[in-house]
Amino acid sequence: MDEARSVLERLERIESMQRAHADPTELLEELRALVHEAEEWAQIEGGDAGRSAVARLRESLARDMIEA
């Protein structure tokens, strides 16, 4: 359950940073950490749905990196 809590806390931090118009580099670091934490969560309790969610996060991050 700690993994799920970490993911939710990271998402809240990212949303707060976005509202504060944080530097894109800082946001990117947070997004990378989010993907890592989501991977850990999916391995422990996410099953197929968790792995699918992590794959979508990776795709989104890759797309954002290309657009930046």
C-alpha cells in the first residue's frame, strides 16, 4: 500500500507544481519519478491493469519529452 500512497502523493506534487508554473525540467524529473513509482506499484499489486497504466505513463512521458 505504500507504493500506491507514493504514486498519489507524487501526482499531487506534480499538480501543485503545474499550478505554480514550475520549470519544465523540474516537472520532467517528477514525471520520471512517477513512472518509476508506478512501476513498483504495478509489480506488487497492479496486475495487468497496473502494467497497462505504467505503459501509458511511459508513452505520455516520451511524447512530452519530444514536444518539449
